[in-house]
Amino acid sequence: MSLSDQQRSELVATALAARQMAYAPYSRYQVGAALLCESGKVFRGANVESAAYPTGMCAERVAVFKAVSEGERAFRAIAVVTSNCGMPCGSCRQVLAEFGLGTLVLVADESGKVCTR
């Protein structure tokens, strides 16, 4: 799935903003996500931790669940922002795969720089 440079920048900026909403008092590892749907709508997500590990939720799945609960089923891209370019976990990858394997995954650090691996 291809995106313009402007679309990539906007998606990463939205994920950066979402990261500020993270609730991570235990790990202090804040994650933000921005999911671009085929409809053009963007859904934000932030990780939410709980003292009763592992009942928290990753930012990526928060964004997907918000989109799905609003009727979206087709995704173009997701941007994920962490402090160190952490990749989506297996559970998040599985949820994304449920809706197709063509979703572009952009991972960026807290400065907004997209990481390549």
C-alpha cells in the first residue's frame, strides 16, 4: 500500500499526538497509533496499562477496535510511535491481519522519524 509523503507525515504526527494520551504508569512506555482506513477516516489509539497485567491494551489494537466499532473494515496504513521504534506485538499483528495483509505499518520514534528495519 503506498502513501504520499504528506500522508505518511500526517499519519505519524497523529500517532505522536495520540502517544501523549497513553496511560503507562508501570512501564512508562508510551505508545501512540494512527490507523488510516480506506474511507479516509483516521482513528487514534494509545496504550492503556493496568496493574492486573496483561489486561491492558496496546495502542494499535485500541485504534483498530475504535475503527471496527464505527463500521470500518478496510485499512490502508497504521503509524505506530514509541520512544525507540518498538514494533507491534504479535497480538496486534494478528488483529491487523484479520482485516487483510496489505495494511502498511509505519513505525517511528518519539521525534517522528520513521524507522527502517
